[in-house]
Amino acid sequence: MPILPAEEDLFPLDLLDESSGSAEWWAIYTRSRQEKQLMRKLHELGLGYYGPMITRRFRSPAGRVRQSHLPLFPNYVFLKGDNDARYQAVCTGTVSRCMSVDDPSQLVADLIQIRNLIAVGEPLSPESRLEKGDRVRVKSGQFAGFEGVIIRRQQETRLVVDVKFMNQGASVLLEDCQIELVAPVVQ
């Protein structure tokens, strides 16, 4: 049972589907543990945002299974809007700094892939630093079609779907037989 219910992490729901690229994208770095508060305030202001949230399960000291809804990328919320939208976000009092996104189409493509990975419903692990490896595509199973970089950790094969702008991502456990090489990562 969740301690608190899940909140909207994407507003409006078609934000990542829109092909009109007239507005800028901003990577907003929030003050410590202020991601949900910023998203609530952006929602009230009617500003488009995405702050990927994942569900974490854990046992309480009493042995009960608990669920929390945590940001996949701690301290980051992505805002779509002009300089005025950025200013309104800063005025919420939850923002530490804002960074303009140089390649918004790449960011949106990465965020769509992260959103789809979360929608599968399997447990995800945040990856704070991406290791270099082979770029692969999953060819079978429920993750078929996803592309990312493979890492190996403790005899496990994990697919990392990354957001290149931040050099962060999420990983999921896979079997070697489920993946095919797309192209080697240029180093």
C-alpha cells in the first residue's frame, strides 16, 4: 500500500506527443526534495512539465511492504515553455537553477523512451553515471523495441535507457538472448 498516492508527473498528458517545437525546453534543478512541490505549482500555473516518477517497494521495520513514488532523476523536472515560463518556475521558490536544453528533439526522444519504459511496470533502477558499452535494441520480450546501452553489474545484464543531456538514466534486467547490437558507442 502506498504511503501517498501517485501524483501527475506529466502535464499536459500529450506534452511529449506534440510535434510543434516552438517552445523551448528547460532542465530545472530543484532544491533538495522539492520535485513534487515544483510539479504541483507548475500544474497550478498551467505550465507543461515532465518529472519521471517510479514506484519503489520496501519493507518497513515492522515487516510491512510499503510503496513510495520517487523521482527517477532526483532534483530534475523538465519544463516546456518560453523564458516567461522559466521565470514563473523560478518564482515558485523550489528551483535551484535552470539549464536551457540545446537539442530539444533529442531530449524529447529520450524522455519518450523513459516514459514508455516506466509504463511497462517492471522495477527500474536509477543510473546516475552511465558506463560506455554497446548500443543495443531489445528484440524480444516485453521490452522489445527499446534501445539503450548495455552494462554488466554483478553477473547481470542490464539495459540502460539514458537521457544524454543529464548523463543519467534508468536500467532494467535483461537476458543476453533478448538483445541485438545496433551500433557501437563512439568514444
